[in-house]
Amino acid sequence: MTDAILVLNGGSSSLKFALFQQRDELHLSVRGSVSSIGHSPRLHIAPSAFSPEIDRSLGDGPIDIAKAFEAVASYLADSALLRRIGAVGHRIVHGGQEFAQATLLDKRALDALHRLEPLAPIHQAINLEIVHLAGRLLPEARQVGCFDTAFHAARPELARLYGLPREMSEQGIVSYGFHGLSYSHIAAKLRERYGDGAGGRTIVAHLGSGASLCAMKAGVSQATTMGFSTLDGLLMSTRCGAIDPGVILYLLQDRKLPADRLTELLYEQSGLLGASGISGDMQTLLGSSEPAAARAVDLFVYRVGREIGSLAAALGGLDTLVFTAGIGEHAPQIRQRICEAAAWLGVFLENDLNDGGEALVSAPDSRADVLVIPADEERAVATELLDLETA
């Protein structure tokens, strides 16, 4: 029986996966990940009806995404789950202008997606390598791509345009936005809570290793902080966020920085890591007594607070603020500081709720609801895959 959906979510330092059963609704069977693949990789399986919790080392040295995939495949085979998989859903970071909904990954689609690799150099090649690995492992299973850019495709035209010559916009040099699968999941959760109004004028803060904000009205994307690439917007773990293009020109023309070195600088050596000189990990910085660590955290909070103001202006106000992803879910002091920066919008936290891991953490006198909703990109992928097959 091949009624199971395997979801694969690959990043630069991890491979997350989840297995869902197709019944009247999606039922999660197994969820796990291979983390820290660049230095000390570990396989973690969350406890479930199919498996006890597993947390084991995969060696001391770095591994590539193929080895991470091999660890996941071995676990699924050993657990007798592999033969049940009839479809594989893939999170793919960039869909460009062509892919705005879940798509069967045939040769034509894969060729088009490979051409988008320069637009997401850290992620796209990894995502597509996982597609090829899964195709070899499960040649009879349907391979379906779901795109982080798709959720933002319905934004107003003005939210997608840059002040560049029109022919460049027509050639695809526009704002795409990312983290769309995470935002799609949050929008679904908001519809469960608020109905079709989906929280009204909402800003969702996806704060993790990669970080962005999305402004929504009735669960539909209106504006977002990432743009043409995953570099734009907020300060991130190792990515710079928004930067004056003149800095790039200066580094290229006056400093004579090679293009590959510039790419490495902006994607892997900047952000919290660059600003602190210590770490790109928020929890490490919060635990440090070094002034440089505090300054990096201050910069992160400042940039989030400033972008919330920009998105609130685009929405014409704020009714709901949602925190999600690693920092958003697990750093209550960062949530508190961001809400303090947004107090002019009438955002107020209840400290006991915020510290206690509640879903609704706003104070009774807050003019905006403040929510903490766990990210679940894997469920969003499985949902889009099912919608494609039942369309």
C-alpha cells in the first residue's frame, strides 16, 4: 500500500523530513531531521507511534546533503516505511515567475528550476539534488515541488517592483519573497482561529536562521521583507539583510572583491555572526557576556522593529502579530523586545504568558493579538501536494 507522503525539506545545514498518511485528512506518522551537517551531524527522530525518540551522531566530520539523505532513507527502510511512500513533496526555495503552485517535477520543470540556481545560490541546488536523490530511491513515486516564492505571487504589483528599467522587471528582476510555505501554514492556522478574516491586518515574523516578515490581509500576502533573493530584509544568522547597493559596488570596484568572495561574505559571514564576531546562533549570543554579542542582538531587534513599522504602514495598521520559527518560537526575550519596539502600534505582551509557552501571549489591553505558532513547512508541502492531486 503506497498511501504515504514523504516530505523533504533541505537547507544549507539540515535536512528535515516528515511522513504523512493520506486519509480524510493528513496524519503525521514520523518527523525527523539531520542537523548540523557541516560539522557534527546528528539524526533526530521525534517520538511517534512508529518509533521511539532517536538522537544519534552521524560522525564528527562534515557530511554533504547526499549523506544526510542516505541517513534518512536508511531510517525509513529499517522502519518498513519506505515501501509505503507513493508521493514525495519537496520544499523548493525558488519558483521564479513560472511556478506559483505545486508542480509535478518532470524533466521540463527540473530544467527550468535549475536555471533559477543563481537566484538562490545557497538553497536551490541543494533542493534539486534532493529531488534527484529521491527519484533514484523511489522511482515509482510522484515527485512534487512546492515553492517558497509561491505564497507571495498574489501580492500587489507595486510590492513586487524595483525602481529599475521596465525591461528588467519584465525579464524577472523583481521581488519574489520567500518563506512562503511557512507563511502558508501560519495563514491556515489563523483561518482556524479567526475564520475567513484570518486575523485581519497581520504581520508574521518568521525568525530563524533565515528571517523575514510578511504582511497579510485576510491570510493573503501583501508585502514581505525578502525580495529578489534570500539576502534582503532582516539581519539573519549569517546573511546581511538589506544593504545599500552602493556598498556592493564599492566592494567590487574599489576593494576589487571577487564575485565568489562577495557571495560568501554576504551569505555566510555577515548577519549575527559578522556583527558579533562570535556566533550566528541567537541563543549563544543571548548567553554571552561580550558587548559585541549584545550589540548584534540589539541590531537584530532594531531591524525587526523598523521593518514591522514599514509593513504596518503597508497594511494601514496592525491587528495581529505572529512569531514563528526557531527564534520566534524559542526566544521569549526577543519576542518581548520586539513587542516593546512595536508598542507605538498598541502591541503589549503579558510576560507570564510569553515566558510560559502559551499560544496567545498578548496582554488584555493590547490592541493587537500576539501569537506564537510553531512553524510546519512540511505539513504545508503535504497539503499543497494533496491539493494538486485532487484538483
